[in-house]
Amino acid sequence: MRGYYDAVGSPPLPPDDHKATKPERTTDVQPESTMLRILLIAVIFSALALSNGCVYRANISQGNLIEQDDLDQIEVGMTRIQIRFLLGTPMIDDPFHRDRWDYIYYMKVGRKDATFKRWISILFENDIVTEIRKDLELAPEL
């Protein structure tokens, strides 16, 4: 016998009857209460995800905002270039109706219907304004 240390130089192992055993894991939370907590958390998150009340809706502004002063300056006999200078590029430039420009504007605030709507059509003949249709009716669901 070599003494207290074996050939490698490490201390001897304790006898088998004194082996260290892991203590049994004790939990004070029952599996049923854990499942109830998980279910409760899942229900809360599902309710939050499904409710639309917590989702922000930004204000939507679509089209050409047409000032009344600019609209008052438009006259029959003006050219396309003059109209484009006053009102900007038309919202709808239909390739099937080259002699008609439509300027449409609406604004939606949050989840509400459009609070401000405007639709103006300008008809041309040989690049000269022949008719101005102001404040046409837009679809009510906008």
C-alpha cells in the first residue's frame, strides 16, 4: 500500500456504503396547479391578441389634397400644364379616357370612416379644359 494517495496522486475514493446520493427533488407546486397557470397565461395572451382595442391604427391620407383657393383658380379654357401646376399630378390618369383627369382625396382617422372626402374631375378637349366637375360623391364605405 502506498499510503493515503494512490498512484495518480489523488485521494482515495470513499467506501461504497458511503456513496453520496442525490437528494430527491421536492417541489411544493403540484402538476395540476402548473397546468392551470399555463392555461391561464395562454388564455390571457389569446384574449389580448384577438382584441382589436389594443392595436393602433394610423391616420390615412390618400390622394391629392386640393386647397379651395387652387380650385377656385381653375377655369374652362385652361391648358393641361396650367391644371397640373395648380393641382399637381392627377390621382387617376386613365389610359382609356385620356381627356379626363380625376383628383381624389380622403382622410381616415383611426378606425372611423373618412372624415374628409373630395373628388374632382376635369375634362379636356384638345388639351383645353372644357368641363370641371367639383365635389362628386365618393363611396360611403371610405
